[in-house]
Amino acid sequence: MSVNQMVNQSAVTLDLDAIFAALAHPIRRAILEQLAAGDATVGELAEPYDVSLPAISKHLRVLEDAGLLQVEPEGRVRRCQIDAAPLSAAFGWLTRYRVLWEDRFARLDEHLKEIRDAHRKEEHKHARKK
């Protein structure tokens, strides 16, 4: 890999918009799942889908532009392999927000318990007055 490719790759890794946009389409997610099992040619990746080869090529270009896919020519065929580094960046971003939401839900749960307990005490107090 050349220095330019490494620099471009690190810039792509940080482009969460491109990563999430690439993951937004079910065919592209399925292609990544296929590639998680090992390298494949463009033809092998296109086989399970009822879409044209140019449409698959566009999907592959979106994945490649997001840094999720590397395409290497091998003679007349193009071999594709997954690059999981951008997925790691996306996972890190999601994890930060997961922790935030878990904390907020825990605080909401505690607040609702306090309200419920106060309501029960009030009901119990009124029940004793009768």
C-alpha cells in the first residue's frame, strides 16, 4: 500500500457519514457479510442478487469509497476483500452513544421509581385516614 493510499484510508476511516451511508443498503450489508467469510470476485458477490452487474459495481464503489472494501485486479477479474477498520470506527461512535443512552435510561428508571414510591406513600397515607 502506498503512502497516499494509507493517508486516504485513514481519512476515509474517519468519515462516519460515508460508512453509515454505505451500511444503509441491505445489499451492501449482505456483501460485507459475504466478504467476512473471505475474499470474493465481483461476479461471486453479484451472484445471489437479482440486480445487474453495473448495479453491483455501484454498490461496491460505495463500499470502497467508505473504506469498507478493497478491490484488487487479478488478471481479468477483480477480487474484493473487506476492510473492517472503518467498522471499528463506527462501532466506537455507536458505543459512546449506547453508554450515554444506558445512563439516561438508568436515571429515568430511578426517577420513575421515586415517583411510584411517592405515589404509593400518598395512597397509603390517604388509606389510613379513612
